[in-house]
Amino acid sequence: MKKIGFLSFGHWTPSPQSQTRSGKDFLHQSIDLAQAVEELGADGAYFRVHHFARQAGTPFPLLAAIGARTSRIEIGTGVIDMRYENPLYSAEAAAATDLISGERLQLGISRGSPEQVIDGWRYFGFAPAEGEDEAAMARRHTEVFLEMLKGDGFAQPNRRPMFANPPGLLPLEPQSPTLRDRIWWGAGSDATARWAAEKGMNLMSSTLKDDETGEPLHVQQRKQIETYREAWAAAGHTRTPRVSVSRSIFPIVDERDRAYFGHDRNSRDQFGNIDEKTRAVFGRSYADVPERLIEELAKDEAIAAADTLLVTIPNQLGVDYNAHVVESILTHVAPELGWR
């Protein structure tokens, strides 16, 4: 049985062509959409995080608001860029958000993607330590973050505190004891998938991955998932990990769908360089009538291997249309992919 949720990139544009024209629009529409898809029976509402862009920045206020307005769906990120994060503050915010939602938070974190500005994390007060690059800094922040979620005491208490302390070293508060098992790592390569497994994090694999073999994205992702699960078993973890993949899927069931996606030109994977060092494979979009969509998606080896599918949505088309897209997937496509 698979879980299916939406992944919003959270764009807004002050343009007449967009129904999401401001940060306020994006935030309120995201809450409304999460409520709508919960009523439709979907399993999750996830959001991308980008800084210095007209997209979602800090996710915790939004996730907490969704947690307070819903009762069942998972709420999460895909992903938080750990180059920008104070790991102690993030641990506090994540735990509080998780408790508000009734322990439904599924927090995706990672090294992050190419940025809008040069070394944007420096403006947030962070810099790699001697001998580190920015990716190593993100992993260091992550390791501290994971350690904080354990809830162990580490801080020396004041001898004359304002409030009485329990005995011993003090941990961060509040704590959500089960959250540590619901942290995901967005892995762009096989090597980072292995690292995520060793650290006991679930695996997120997006529509963009380092091109390591020249094969289609879904084949490379399936191999990445196998590598991850092998590393998980070798690490000796006792729980069963979760794995998600993201896809752009648009069933064409009415004239609106045909107008928006009936002439989709991204029906093949694309290969290219995202920076001077990294060649990547960009995943194709799936837009067709449900019968042909089911045939095409049945060939996707990564969807078959994963337990969670996150479908990307065109959030600037508005709440009603995006709820329609999710409903079309759940009604016409998802049951054939192993969803309940």
C-alpha cells in the first residue's frame, strides 16, 4: 500500500496570470489546499523550502497552522536546506510543530539545491568550518539536529535559575520523542542515500538526481533506493524505513486539464548541468488520459519501489484546480499504483 500526497513548490507571482500573487496568498491557499486534500482522502501535504525567492521560506509556521486545521494527513517538507539552519533552533521549532499536529510531521531535510543568490547561507550567519565545503556544513548541521531530537541533556544549568530545573544537564524543550523516526533526507546521489541510511533517516528522492549512469531517472532512482535499503540493513537499524519519490502527474479528464497540460512537452527525461561540477537528470512529466497514464506509470521502477509518492502541483493555478488534480489522481490513477 502506498501513501500519496502533494508537493507544492510554493510559488507566488504578482501577475494577472497567477492566482497566487503574494506570500499571504500562498500561505492561506496552502492551508486551504491541505484541508481540501485531507477531505479527498489523500495522505500528505508537503512543501518545498527556498530562500531569497518568492516561495516558501521558513516552513514551521505554515506546517503548524496546517497541523492545527487538519486531523489526519501527514505534513512535511521536501526539503529544508540545512546550510541555512541553526540546528538547535530548528529542533525546537520542529518538535513544537510536531506536537501541535499530533505527531504527523514528516520533515524532509537536505543539503539544498542551487540558489537564487551566491552563498546565501552566509547572510544567515553560517560558514563552512576549516576544511569543509557547504555540503559538509549541511551534514554537520544535520548531525547536530538529529542529536538534539534525542532529547538528551547537554547544557549546564544556571546555579541560580529563574525557574527550578530538574536534576542534571538540560535538553532542549519541547520534545517530541517519536519525531526522530520521521526525519527524511533528500538524497541527490547514491552516496548521500547511503549516508542517510547510516544516519537512520528516511529517504526522499525528487524529480532531480545526479546523473550517475546515463539511464532514465526512474531506473537510477530504483537503484538508489536499493542502495539505500542495503545500507540501512547493514547499519543494523531495527525499524523499517520509508522512501518517497516525486513525480509531476496530470490526468486529463476535462477541458481545463486539456488546456493546461494537453500539449505538455516534458514527456522525456532531460539531462544537463545544474552547476559546474554536477550533471543531473531531470524527471519527465506525465500528462495524459488516465488509461494511458496508468500504462506509463506502471513502467516507473522507482514508483514501484517506493512506499510514498509525492505529486508536484502547479500551486499558482489556485486551490480549486489543484484539489481537482489531486482528486483526479486519487480517483483515476492511484488505485492502479497500489494506493488503497
